[in-house]
Amino acid sequence: MVELSPLRRRMIEDMTIRNLSPATQRSYVHAVAKFSRH
């Protein structure tokens, strides 16, 4: 299993608490990762 960074883990936990769907969580994580590479 891939080790998640603390920031990514916290973001996923926050999205789970807000009851966002897994597809939405994936798209958000992808968008943030893409932005961070910019």
C-alpha cells in the first residue's frame, strides 16, 4: 500500500466527514496533486 502524506490523509478524512462520494474524493485529490506540480 502506498504511504499517504499527512496532508493527503487529512484531506481524505475531511472529505469523508463531509460525506463526499469516493469519485469526488478522487477528483479532488487529483486536482490538488496536479495543482501542486504546477
